[in-house]
Amino acid sequence: MIDKDLLNNKITFSIFFFIVGNLIFNHEYIYYFIKDSNQIDFSIFTDKWQLGQYLCTYKLEFAKRCFNGTIFDIFNIKVSFEKIYLYNLIIFNCLIFALIALINKIESNKTIIFLYSIFLFSPFSFNSFANLIAASEPQLYLLLSILILINLKNKEELFFSSIISISAILIHEISFFVLFPIIFFIKFQNCYPKRKFNSLILFSSANILTYIMIIFFGGLSQENGLLLYDQIIEIKDQNFNTARIYLTSIFEATSAYTKPTIIRNVLNLNIPVLFVYIFINYFFAYKIFTNLFELDKGFLSLVKLFFLFLAMLVIYFLLLGFFDQIIEFFLKRNPSGAPLLKDIVLKISFIIFVIISFYILHLYGFMKLINEIYKYSNFLLFLSPILILLIYAVGSAYGRYVAYLLINLTFVSVYFLIEFKHVKLNTKYFIFWLMINFTTFAFVHIHDEGFSGNYSKLPLTIIDY
């Protein structure tokens, strides 16, 4: 029997969520429209750094983040800030409806209004999207919402999850860290009881192979990069960094701005403050869901395995950086040979890293690992957003990465609330979680650019080849 009061409240809360969400997303447009409706410059509140993602298409070359540009090209949409804004407004509203469909599966008025409030009044969610209109966040979280809905409805779903997740990686490769871990653990929990892992294997293989393809072959050639830059400056005159994201490899980009900025941001306390904020959010979320987590000494073996792979990953990147410097030194007189040699070293070293990783897992025991992952799967799913912090190694948008992490934590919370229907949950901590985020949003904004901005200015130098 349907509870009419609950149904009416869900409708009311959903309308409120839709209206306030659009007010937050469109607040700058509304301001300039009231100020002068005849002369609205959409480049003011649409992030110009994202232009390359809407101009680069697969017709030009296979490269990372060309998905949106290809969509514009297929439908013969002329790229402009106004069209980009409208496109993202449509995506954002689709996300709102997907969240409404997801959150309204919960049968609790208080929990529903809490979750809507977190999305609306935290500094890292809708407010972050509004500060970086044209970026990929609303698209990725629309796809994540759809993936969760699909896997809640059909626990043995096979193909759609792979197709959607591949699209997400093509939109932005960061989705491998944003979408993949959450859906991996959800699928694992769905597959394990019947020991039918076809869906999980297909999903994992599709994501890993797509991500590897993007890393190895997703760079744009210098010729096409300069062509893309010419198209960019026709729309908006700006520095070369707008296009550099397509031209640089991960390691060149890291050398260019990640190393200098991460030290500076530790010294000026941006990163420590962000980490404290993460800890506070995780503390209250843990208090809510602590009774779902059955931890014992066996969990320590998984922790040790994780830190082993983390140490291997750090050493791997350090060695790559070392060889990068060696190659630069020995090929000073033949700089044209450096990119080819770097590419060979990257691919061979990655293959060696994968082989060593599989050998370590073989020694640990594949079945032991599978059984332990299932045993602690709720807690691993809860921790999965933290994997996003690995991106600190190759980027400098530290606040943006924290926003991804905390939005993911919110999505995991939504999933737990739907799946476990408030069984054993300490819901009294909801109010504390909301209060700390609203206080941060209202009074303690860490940076004047909010969570969407980089915490330092990128260099303005053109890439050397």
C-alpha cells in the first residue's frame, strides 16, 4: 500500500530540488539577464578552458575528451559559449531528474530532504558545477546515476553498464577513478552470491582497456593541436594552456605544473585544509553506516596488499620520471627522437608493471582475494571514493578532485540507504554531516574560486617539442 503522505512529500521535495538546483546552476546567468538581457556574454560564466573539448572531434583524430565535440559535430551544432551553456543546462537537468528517481527510492522523508540538501547546499556539489559550467562533472554524474539505477533494477545486467562507462571515459578519463570503483563493487556484490562474474568481467575489461587506450593513444598530434588552438582563439582569445591538455602526455603535464603547485599548496595550507575537510565528511558518514561494516583482523591483509600496490605505483611513476630526465639528457642533440623513445619506455614499463601485479595477486591467491573482497565489500565500497586522490599525482585542480571525492561519497551513501533500507543505520548523524557542509558553504569557503578551481595559476608557456 502506497503511503500518500510520503508520496506527496516526495513530489514536494522533488519540485523544490528542481527549482533550487536550477537557481544555483543558473545564478550568474540570472544576474546578467536582470542587469542587461540584451547583451549577455556567455563566456563570462561558461568556463573558457573547456573549449577544446567541444571543438576536438574524432574526425580530426582519436584523442581524449573528444566525445562532446563529436556530439556537436554529428548534430552540426556550431560551437559557441551560448550553445555550450545550453548543452550543459540540459545535461544538468537530466542529472536532477536522475537523482530524483534515485533518491525517491528511499522510504524516509527526513533522509530524502537530507540528501537533497547535501546536493544543494554543500560547497562541492551543485555549487561546484555552477562554478565550472562546461566541465564534465554533470555528465559523469548523470551517467553514474543511470548506472546505479540500472544495477539496482537488474543485478545481472550485462551490456549497458559497459557501454555507459566507456562513454564516460571518452568524455573524461578521470571517470575511470570516479565511476568505475563504485560500479565495480556494486556489480561484485551482485555477482558473488551466484558466482556468475560475466557481467563484472565484461564491465571491468571494457573500462580498463578503454582507459589504457586513452592513456597510450589519447594524445593529440602537435599539428592537430595547433589547428585546434587556432579554432579556440577564433572564439575566445586566450593563452595556449587551453589546448595543452590534449598535447601533453601525463608525464609532461606533471613536470609542467603538478610538481611545483603541489609543494606550494602544501605550504599555503590549501591541501591540508582540504584533507581535514575530507576527514570530517568521512567521519560523519562512517558514523551513519558503521554497523554495515564487519571488520576484523583479516581486513589487515587487504590493507597491506593495497599499500603494496600503492608503493609499486609510486615507484613506477618515480622511475618513469627518472628515465624521462635521462632520455632528455642523452637526446639533447637529437630532440626529435625523445618522444618516440619516451613512448616506447612508457609502453614497455606498463606491460612489465601489469605482469608483476598479476604475479603478486597469484602469490596472494585469487580465490582468497575474491572471498575477502566480498566479505568487506561494503566497507571497500565506502572507501572507494578515496581512490580519486591518486589523481593528485598528475593534476593540480586539488579542490576539484576533493569535490569528486565527496560527491562520490554522497552517491555511495544514497546506494547504502536504498539497498539497506535504514537497517542498522545511525541516521542521527545526518544532521551533523549537513551542518558541517552548510557551514563550510556559507562561511568558510576555502578559496574564492570554490571547489571547482585550481589552487594555483597554471604556467603560460607554450609546450616545447
